[in-house]
Amino acid sequence: MSMDGKTVLVTGGSGFLGGWVVQTLLGRGYRVRTTMRSHKREAELRQALGEPDRLEVAVADLTQDAGWEHAMAGVAYVQHVASPMPVGEFRGQDITTPARDGTLRVLRAAQKAGVTRVVLTSSGVAALPDCAPGHVYTELDWTDPAKPRLSEYARAKTLAEQDAWAFVANSRSSMTLTTILPGAIQGPLLTPDLAGWADFIMRMLAGKMPFLPRVGMSMVDVRDLAELHVRAMEAPAAGGQRFLAAAEFVWFAEAAQILRDELGDKASKVKTRVAPDSLIRFLALFNADLRQLVPTLGLRKTMSAAKAGELLDWHARPIRQSLTEAGTSILAMTLRN
């Protein structure tokens, strides 16, 4: 049984962050149920986690109502981590509608089941409005979803989080909401899930990034992020709060140099050359991924995680360690598969 005799539901447990949230909860002694769209990746997750007997898998899809009542049965807490990303099967597709609809679908099912608290994974991009240079971003900042040229991902995450807060504000139940807004997520893989930054690092290691855009992000280790999710679930004071999760701001070129420094010959194909902004803007005319980076060229937007440190005693490890262990695990996964 879990430490308090209650079950935690984690949506998207087969994903990069979801898997680490599941592992962190199991390590605390909780009983965990996680949702997947099918049982296809269940064996892979169980093997990565050491075949835990306190893990149950329920089939439920964020785009459909079926399965959510069963998934929520007997659940006290929900970690809503799953969300469509503009990569893989969602590349070039609308992700805003499934992100918003899926969030409300989970919240409605959680409310009906009498869930105590929902922890929602939003994104740091939902707290990055245009501000003067040197502004340090906090939980009080909100991205304007109507901003021209805003990336589809940023718009989807901002609107989904706003929907969640509106739902809880208009609810008559005692269910509380906490949102976590991470920077770019780094760290070792549990499963061969190369979404987001893991795919970017793999391409750098493979020599498929001959030059880098003048872009950087506040970053956070996936293990620290999972720990923050659990602390936000457990702490009474976390109810009704947003928490930014970031360790430090790192330029892409700095990340590449860290991989070269720490991995030696294994990172010999990693390039650190920074492309002129004009070249990136030209190539963006033909490449959707680069197009989303153009508005961030040269911008240093630093996020503060002071609130998480003060309220939840949460602290993040250095990103150098995260990037090194990310690269090591990606190389190991590549060789294994």
C-alpha cells in the first residue's frame, strides 16, 4: 500500500517525464496507476521500473471519454503529465485542441471521482510574456496566447493551463489544483522515448546538427522535476499554486560544448558552431521546427524557481550533470536498440 493508503494516477506513464514521476512515486511507497493509450508499451515501462507490483496500467486516451471513469476509480491524487507534443505522430497536426480537451476531460473525471488534488504539468513557455531585457520570469508571468508568431506548443500549454484554473475556480468541489511549469527537460532516459530535447541531443551526437541557432532555454533535470511533482502533490501549501521548475539558462552552443567536454570521443561529432540569425531566418522559410525558434533568437529569458525552493524546499541539480547523463543514456539506448 502507499504511505497514506491512497492511489496516485499518472497520465502518460510511458513518456519521458511520466515514467520518472511513476518511479518517484513508487520509490516513496505509493501505489500507482498510469494511463496509456494501449498496453503496447506496458512491458517496456515495467521492465525499466524493475517490474513493480504496485503499478497498474489503465487504457485511456486524452481525446476520448472512454476509460477515464475506470482509471480514476479509487484515486486520491492525479498527476496529469500527458500532453500532445508537436513531434512524432503529432508533427504538423493541431495540438491545441487535444491539449485543452484532454486537460478538461481529466479534470472532470477527477472531480467526479472525488480526487483530492490534481498536479498539472504545464510548461515554462506558459510564463514567458515579452518583457524588458533582464527580466527574471516568475509564476506571476503569463504568456499571451493571442501573441502573433507564438509557437503552437506555447499556445497549447498556456490555454490548457488557463482552462484548468478556470475549471477549478468554477467548481463546487474541494479538489485543488497545482501546476508545474518546467523549462527544457534534460536527464537520463528510462525508456527509448526520444521526444523533445532527447531527440535534439541524439541528433547532435550523431553529427546531424552542423550548426546551432543562437537560442537558449532555462533547463531542468527530469528527476528533479518528478520530485517537484510529488512534493506539490503532498504539501498542503502547494494547493492553488503555480511553480516554475528550472535550474539555469543554457544556450544551445553551451549545451553542445558540455557534451563534448564531458563525453569526450563519444561526442566527437557534436558541433558547436553558431549560425548567423539571418541564415536561421532564411532556412525557417522551409523548416517548421526552425520557424518556431525564430522569435527566440538571441533572447535570454531566465526563469526563477525560488518559489519552489521556499515553499517546497525543492532544489535542482546542475544542468551540466543532467546533459552529461542525458547524452550517456541516449548513447546506451542507441547501442542497445
